[in-house]
Amino acid sequence: MAEKKKSTGRSQTAELKARGKEKEQPAAKSTRVATREVRKEQKSESKAAPRRESKGSPISARIRSNRIGRFILEAYYELRHKVTWPTFEQARNMTIAVIVISVLVGALLAAADFGLYHLFLLIIGGGK
């Protein structure tokens, strides 16, 4: 059977290099050298990616970099694309439910207030 060639990543290559150097150097120095090599490779990888130019005008780029502007743009995006808005019928039904519940709670509080007021008058003897 033919053996498949294993692809090794850069971190694995750095480990193999570090293992080869461990034989030559003490353990503490070899790990430092290996981490330096890995850091250098990561820096070179990050520099290799070209930076993309922004499509908008300089004003829109300036707004996006501002905290308040970024907040407003994110809020607009969320309201426009992520929020599920109710239909007209759903909004109407929920409005009616809120009004009915508010009237019921108001009536309950009015009855409690009326009853406690008359109880107070009865206690202090202000009633006839």
C-alpha cells in the first residue's frame, strides 16, 4: 500500500525544530527559542494579508469608527434585519389586551382605595 503524505502545520514544524534543538540546548532555552520562532511566523502571517479598502466615503468610515456612530449603525441593522415585527392584527390584539388589563387593574386599585378609605373613616369615627 502506498503511504499517504502527511501535511504538517507550521506549529508542528516548529515543534519538530524545537525537539531537534532540545538535544543541543538545555530545555529552558529551547522552549524560548521555539516560542520566538512561532511568534515570528505568526507575525509574518498576519502581515501577509492585504488590508481591504473601505467602499464608503471617508465620512461614513469616520462614523463607523466612532463609538456612537457604530452604536447607531448596529442598532439600525438589528432593527431592520433581526427584529421580527408583528403584523397589524397582532399589534391591534396586543393593544386591546393591554387596554383591557389596564382598566381591570385600575378598577381593582380603585375598589381597594375606596374600601380602605371607608375603613379609615370608620376607625377614626369620622363617619355618621
